[in-house]
Amino acid sequence: NVLPSVDDGGLSRGKSPGAGAITHHHNRTWNAAKDLEVGDEVFIAYGPGWFKERGFEVDVSPRKWDVSHLREVGYCLDNMIIGPSLIEEAGRGAFASRDLEGGAVVAPVPLISLSRLSMSMVKERKDGSLVVSTQLLQNYCFGHANSSLLLYPYSHGINFVNHNSSPNVKLRWWEGSVAFFDKPILELQQLSTSQIMLELVATRPIEKGEEIVLDYGEDWAKAWNDHVEVWQPKEEDIWQLSSEKMNADEKFLIIRTQQEQQSNPYPVDVFTSCFYQYSEFAEDEAPAAPNPHPLQSVAKWKQGMIASRNLRPCIVVKREEVATNSNDDPKTDQSYQYTVHVVNRPTLDEAERIPKGHMHFVTHVPRSAIIFSDKLYTSDQHLENAFRSEIGLGDLFPPQWKDLL
């Protein structure tokens, strides 16, 4: 398993006007659950009832496509690879994975129709006052200043294509999208599947390793320049200690117990999380002797639990030193094992949820299975001075969708 990466892309909230303008979550990797042959359609389980909720009487099964047909009508999805952008304040970027000819389709850009109003959030400050902000998602959407419609693109690499006034790609409508230009915006937003799409096209030959860049439009460029001109970090942001910094700092290699944190606490916006699969414990055979504490249970951590789906909050209650080779560095992450009290997080499957009122402890947890996490609504994307603006489509935007004139 490759764990998803969480980092600020080099855009520190105390130094960069781009802080909070990009997602910190990337590198989520999908693994094949079984052997796949050329032409097999790739599916993932979205949960029970997904097909019925969308009008299908039975679940749809994956199918095999003729490869020659795919080459005729399909798109290549690996023309771009992701890496640190060469553009200042951009974070991560998309780069050509091979030489691309001028006029070639670099990537398909399927679109989900959203409402501009849905981007608004209301948060309560510590003093009880309310502040209205805009979701980070808006930065990744296409739109127009005169429309309430936003179009979110989802395809490999598309969200990493950065702005440049001298672009090497452009957008154009897929021919099947034209039929939807006269559809009311509300109808577009109620579509259960993506039926409109753009294409990202090379405007000139692009060499392997060259960064893919798109002109976001004059409105976006003005909004960014205005933001940079007035941006100032807050004093507390300059010294802010995030989970990302703590996870990379050897000073935090040894995790403090709950008791130790009473006199030496971690930052208030950070907590410990553990990789643990509760269903593994629930499926184990019942102990021979009855549990003297029916509202408590204890399990031993097992190998193979380090996967993103198993991450949940935990409280470190005990730390024990592990015998190591005398030549080993005493500060390696395997020098200690921990006993933790694990709790639930939102979106866990029912089988992974610890029953209400029950306390579940896990012993022999290695340091590699514990990380620091940011509390909800405290990461950079929730900064009040974070940049927000959709990507402009300019003359490509159908006039029929301009409902804010």
C-alpha cells in the first residue's frame, strides 16, 4: 500500500500567499484487487445501493472492451505525471510523461456540474462571531464570473495543471457536450453521471518532462495578483506547528502519553491517529475467560494494518521500550511500542465502528502506525485569507449558462 501524502506543497502559511490555495492531500493510489487483462473495465465499490439510487434495477458488472475499439474512441490517461511545480507559489504541477505532438489530446476533462452557492461555508470563531468563507474546491473548478454554474474536472493530472500566460495547452469542448449547452443549469446540476466534457489539447509540441500549463484567463490572473498584493501572514501563522511538520521532525519521534501531555501538551490543533483495523479484533474468537470489564476490550496490533482506510484517532496511554540491537540508533521509530485507546472517526464502515460506550485498547502498536493529524477546520485550506477563484473558461463558456448578467 502507498499511503496518500499530506503536505503543503512548499506553501507555508507563514511565508506564502498561496497557503491554503491547494489541497494538502495527494498521491492516493488504487491497487488492483485481482488480475486484470487488457480491455477490462476498472470498477470500485461505492457502497450498497449505489446503482439502485441511480435508477439501475441490478448492479452493473464490469465488462471487457475490444482493444481496437478503445484505441479508436478512448483517451490515454498517462500523458502526465505529478511533481513539484517549477512555477513560484504553485505547489505541485503536471508534467509530460512522453513527447506530445501539437494538437494531441493530452487528457480528457470530464465535468461535474456544481452550484457556486454550494461553495460557501459559515464558520464560528472562538469569540462567537461568524465568518463566511469559500471552499477550496472552487479553486479547482472552471466557471465564469457571470454564471452560478461551476464545473469540477476529474481526470488524472487535470487538477495539477497550473496557470501560465504563455500556455502549451488549451481547452476545447468534446463534441458530445454541445447538446447540453441549451439545458437549464438546474438540470445540469441534477445529472447523476458526468455527460459533459472538455479536452485538454497541446497547442504546440511538448517535450517529455516539460510542465503542462494552461492560461486561466484575465479574471483569474487579476484575482491572484490582487491577492498577492494585500496578503499578510498573521503572527500566529508564522510560528504555527502543523501535523505535517511534526511528522517530519525527529523531535516528535517519541510519542508522549496522555499523562505526559498534561504537563507538556502538543499544539491544540493537532492530535494523534493510529492505523488500526477494528474488524480484525471483532472477528477473533471469544476469549476463554469472561471479560471482567464488559465495556472494555484489549487487542494486540497486527501487521498489515497500515492503510489509509484504517486511520482513526487514538490516545496514547502507555509507552514501552523495545529491546534493540546495541548498534542501532536508540531514537529509531521502532525503539518503543505503545498502548493506545482507539476511537471512531466519521465515514468508517459499520464493521469498523467501535460500539457506543465501549472502550477499545490496542497494545504493541509500533511507532510507524502512529501519526499526527490536524483537527477538523484547522488546516491551511480553512485560513480566512486563503486565495479563492475558479479557473476562467473565457469565450468557451456557453452564453446560455450566464445567468448572473
